Amino acid sequence: MVTRRGFIGGLVGATIAPSLAKAVGDRDIEPEFLRDWLRAGRIPPMVERLPTHPRIINMKKAGLQPGVYGGTVRTIIGSAKDIRYMTVYGYSRLVGYDEKLQIQPDILMGFTSENDAVFTFYLREGHRWSDGSPFTADDFRYWWEDVILNKELTPGGGALELRPHGNLPRFEMLDPLTVRYTWERPNPNFMPALAGPLPLVIYGPGHYLKQFHKKYQDDFRLSALMKENRVKKWVDLHIKMSRASRPENPSLPSLDPWVNTTAPPAEQFVFVRNPYFHRIDENGVQLPYIDRFIMNVSSSSIIAAKAGAGESDLQATGVDFTDYTYLKDAEKRFPVKVNLWKQIRGSRVALLPNLNCADDVWRKLFRETRFRRALSLAVNRHEINMVAFYGLGKPSADTVLPDSPLFKQEYADAYIAYDPDEANRLLDELGLTERDSEDIRLLPDGRRAEITVETAGESNLDTDVLELVRDHWRQVGLALYTRTSQRDIFQNRAMSGRIMMSIWFGIDNGVATADMSPSQLAPTMDDQLQWPLWGMYHLSAGQSGTAPDLPEAEQLVALLSHWGATSRFEERQAIWHQMLSLYTQQVFSIGLINSTLQPVLKSAKLQNVPEQGLYGFDPTSYLGIYMPDTFWFKEA
């Protein structure tokens, strides 16, 4: 039996010593921001607000500087819905990744995992929601019994991470501070799903949410609440008021370091410190150090301009490598510092032939391994790297980065050598030997071999890269055209098979470990533009889309299933390597350049922001694993 343990507190690891508790009580280390609340009796003193065993972040051990309270961080977002970045940045999770991408308890005091099938979670005694109400096992029971098992609120039967084999687990509330989830077979996706940027939700503030639930609220009051919140069904009311991933409801109790105080619509959202946040530094100072985050809504197209004009204290979203020179120049005019972090995607730009393309001739060609290899070999990645990335990226297939323990050079090198002669040979071998007067190859039905690559039009970088690829493919008798459409239309066109090929990012997680799901390498999601219909088939459990009918894609699905059925690390590692080899040898996505750089702008006074870091959505939650609650202003 494989048993994993992750403990903090009285089980294994650091606990809040009596002397530290006394120090917290004796010293006046309350944030100035909360003084009025304390005087008014709205909140108790810090020693009563903290859990009995808070999570202690040892700053010096982590290479950070203990900080001081105060200050406001300004940041810019592209639309009101982007307040979700605060949930991602705050990175308060039951369990979360550390900087080495190992899972550790965070909100939880500790956990045990037996064969990745039986998970027992231990809560922190005295932990409270942001409104001061106790956070207990009952919040897990509410979500389980009244949300997940409620067929109106959860008509699909629950998230796939909760039912990997078709059935939900058995839930038990062992005592007020202990819950257990039991599957009959391993569920290795469970813990990574809880640690993700948009985590699997398995608990909620039942004391607050019951007022929006028909089981607990009378019909008259429920109707009034529905009218007040402009929804027609009680289900929509509960969903709207309980959504933590996009914190639009300022009344929703939270466990995050900062909580929203602004109801939409608004042009500015103000997040303030959570008085009951569960982390402290080694000196007993409660985190976060920073009092407020202000998110100013702007047009996505001018975020970089505004950040470079001194209107942001911390900016990573909405800026790209193409903005680096401009942002770096801002250091001369404003007290800001611009660092470069490494993007963790398998490829910053990738070409994705749609294997579900509705055009019969093109679909047959795209499903030919030799054709995909020819397309890849015909691209001069060195030129793209020099022109678009100033030589700072790495030519690579769409695969994991050297920062991943799963990296092998053979995966990165698969069919990336610039070899137009070999590309021509493969295309000839496929029977595409006839050419027109402009030297463009002809398809079997007589049409010119014209590939339209579609883009969501969100990056000038895509356009620059496609200009270069157009010239490369012209050398092997293929014509490239581009089409731009908005993201929603772009996605719909892909699903309907009207997109032949797209330019997008490569795999999301280029720093994966064997304990993270390899689902990104198999058809599992409808936004995988190389096989959206196969992805939808998996996502809908066979209710929509079409089943994969290409042997290699079927093999990837089978391997993924095998990974999900084992609790042995060595087996998972072997499966990852099989999938990475198959994915790169088959060139299901044509990766171009990875290890590209992401500008991160910060106020020169903002401390503990790493000069170098890994930047991406999953698993690093953008800035999340670097704990923005530990950032502080030198002159707050």
C-alpha cells in the first residue's frame, strides 16, 4: 500500500509554539488597516482571529525578507471578469504546490493519502472564514450533500476529477475537523485538481449559502432574493452567489488573503486584507503584508501602455515579450523594475492541424504522420527565434521544458531540424507531386495546397511568426493564408471543423511531474485545437463530439486511462514517457519555440517578488506559487 502524508502543526512539522502565541498576544502587531475595526469591536484581536495552529511561512528559510504591513498594489485587468486573477494570485488552497512543484498542505493542517484512493483531510482548529464564522468539516458536508449530490445544482453528476471511473467517492465527516473521500480505485487527479489555479471546489461557506438554497430557505424569501439578484431560478441564484473562482459577490465569505469589496459593474475593484487569513511569518506577523489590491479595468490592447506609463505596481497579465523593450524603458521614468520569467508552456507558438477538419481531403492529409512531420521539418525555427524572440527562446517540439523531471532531449528535438529536402521528399512520397504554374503543389482533387491558419488575433507575435512560416512552406510547395476571428468564434469554428489549422500555444504545463495528469497529451478537452471533437467526446463522457478513430490517438487515451489507474510513481513516470514520445514523434502539434520569456513589472519598492520565476497558468498559478501575500512595500 502506498501512503502519502502531508502534515503541518501538531502532527508533523512546525507548530505555533506557546512562546510565539504569547508573543503575538503581548506585542502590538495588528495591521494599522484594521485598527478601526478593532476599536469598533467588529473583529477580535489577532491571537483570537488566527487558527490555533496557523501555517507558518519561514521567510528567511524560503530566501525571503520578513516584511511590514501596509500599502496598496495597483494592477490593470482587461475586463471585469478578470478579477478571477485575484483567486489565482492569492493561491489559498486546501493543498498547494511549493516552488519545487511538490504538493503541501495549506488551508489543511494535514492529509493522508492511501493508494491515491482514500484521502483524509485534517482542518485547522479555530480557522475562520473572512466574516469570522468557523471553517469546519460542515462546510465540506454542505457542499457534498447540498451542492454535488443536488441534481438541480449539479445535473452532470459532479466534476470529472470526482468521478474518474464513473462514480463519485464515498464522503465521510469523521469529526468537526476531519473529512474523508474514498474511491474504490486510485484517483491521482484529485490532489492536483485541488492545487490548481482554478481548484476543484469541494467546500463552501454553508452558513452563508443556505439562504440561497431551496432546502433551507422559504419560497417567499427565495423569490425575493432571485428578483433582487436578477435571476429566474434558485439554481442560478445559488451559483451566482457562491462562485469563488470569479469573486463578484463581495458578501461571499472567503479564505483568500484578500477579499473583494466591489460589486460589478465597476471600472475599479478593491480587494482588502482578510482579517482571518491563516498564514503568519516566523515573527508571528499575520499575512498578507499588503493591505489592498486595486484592479483597474482597461482595454486589453492598452494594458502594456498603461503599465509602462506608471499606472501599475504589479503587472504580468496583459503584457507580452513584445512589450519588453517599452516596459524596460519605463524604468528610466518611473520607480518600476521589469524582470523576465520563463514561460512554462510547451511552446509559445504552435501550429495545430485540425485532425477533425470537415474537409475530407485535408482531414486525410492532416491524419498522415508523414504530412505533419513534413510541415514541421519545413519550418526554420532558428529564424523565428532570432526575428521574433531576439534569440532568447529555444527551438523545440511542443513538449515539457528542461525544468521538468520528465524532460528528454529527444522529445524536444523531434522533427524540428530545418530540412526542406526531407520535407519535400515526404510530400512527394504522399503523392503530392503535381504542381501548378506558381510551383504550389496540387491536392488529389486538383485544388492548390493552400493552408489557411486561423488565429484569435490577440497577439502581434502570431502574425509575425506566420509571415515567416509562409515563406518557409512556400519553399516546399505549400501556400499559407491567415484568417483572424474573435476567440469565441474561433473556438466555434474549430468545433464545427471549419478551421483547417490554427496558431495557438502549445501544451499548458511544460514543467509537469509524473504525479500530474498527462491529460494534455491526449484528446480530453474541447479547446485542444488539434482534435476538438475527440476532446469533447472525452469531456462529455461520450455524449457529444466523436470518438478518436486514429490508432495513435486511441493509444494516448488508453495510456492516460492506465496512468489514472495506478498509484505507483514508477508506473506513472513510465506512462508519461510513453505519451511524450508518442506525442512528439507523431507531431500532433507543431511546436516552434519554447522557454520564452514573460515580462513581470513591479514597483521598485515591492519586496519578495522573485527576479526569476516560472510563469504560467497551470500548475504555477501565474504569481501564485510565489505567495503574493509575502510581498511588501519597503516604504509602506
